[in-house]
Amino acid sequence: MQIVILNGSPRWKGNTRIALNQIISGISKNIPSTGFEFIDVAHLHLMGCTNCEACKTNGGVCIHEDDSADLMEKIAAGDLIIFGTPVYWWGISAQLKLAIDKFYSRTELFQTQHKRVGLVVIGASSVQDFEYQLICEQFECICEYLGWVIIFEESISAFAEGEVSENAKVMERLGELWTML
Ligand SMILES: Cc1cc2nc3c(=O)[nH]c(=O)nc-3n(C[C@H](O)[C@H](O)[C@H](O)COP(=O)(O)O)c2cc1C
């Protein structure tokens, strides 16, 4: 099984990165044959989709000279895609959104691929607040459109850089997500 992890946080020691690494650690200990591709989408060179439709007539290649073609190849190769995002203004990070918008270039391929999806959302607010629900619903719509199946959605509250690692209960839960695979 190949897992592609998209980290939407720009922080090098951020909560999203720590949470995603904890999930990877649980999977690699318990399912050692798994392959991982960890992608820091916030540190890629990605230009915004301009809806030029060139990708619809050229075999699914974004004409921008950025990292999207390589990113789409990696996503196409994944059986499970794990999205991680900080909450920015009640939504996903702009950096992750840029990457997801580029899915437009491969929509038809992705709709044939029946991938599984995991989602990790981390914001400063309590997990009872509305932003987590908004983001989960956005991913539920995206996955329904693509025919992908969500196998876990984790909402986590943490504010300062690295703070999530002090929450033993959350870290334990993340380390056990391999059981959902
Ligand atoms: C631009 C910006 C907007 C934010 N908006 C929200 C928000 O709407 N709701 C919230 O709960 N936290 C918000 N936060 C806080 C972050 O989600 C929080 O600090 C999170 O832990 C960052 O994750 P990271 O360390 O993985 O980058 C915002 C932070 C930034 C920088």
C-alpha cells in the first residue's frame, strides 16, 4: 500500500506535521510494508488554477511551470491520501487549497481510482467549534465527487507551534489510526 501525505501547514515544527508523523509512525510500526510519500505542499511552487482548461485537452497536464505535474503523479500513485491542514479563517490553508485545485487537471483519472482518504484538521479553537465541521463537509463533498472514501477524520485543538505533542491522549489516538486501514 502506498500512502501519500499532504501537509498543508507551512510551519516546520507545526502541529499538523507532528500529527501526520504520529500517524505514519503507527502505520509503519504495524504495517511495515507500507510506502510513504510525505509532501509539504506549502513548500512546493504551486500557482493557482486559472481555469484555462488546457489540461482538459492535453492529457491532464497543468500548463503552469510549477510543481503540480509532479504532485499529481505522486497523488495518482497513492492508494490512501492523508490530508493534513491547519484551520485558517474557518477553512483549510490556502497552500493546501492550491494543491487541491490542481486536482482539476486529473479529475477524470482520479474518479477511476477509488482511493481512500484520511483527514487531520488542527485549529486553535475547541473541536466543538464550527470550522472543523465546515472543513470535514468540504472533504466529504470532494470525496463524493471523486468517488473516494473517507476512512478517518480527526479534529484537533492546538495553537502554539508543536503544542499537540503535549496532548498524550490525542497523540495516542493518532498512533492507533493504523487500525482504520
Ligand atoms: C492565518 C491564520 C488563520 C487562523 N484561523 C484560525 C481559525 O479560523 N480557527 C482556529 O481554530 N484557528 C485558527 N488559526 C490557528 C491555527 O489553526 C493553529 O495555530 C494551528 O495549530 C496551526 O497549525 P500548524 O502548527 O500545523 O501550522 C489560524 C492561524 C493562522 C496563522
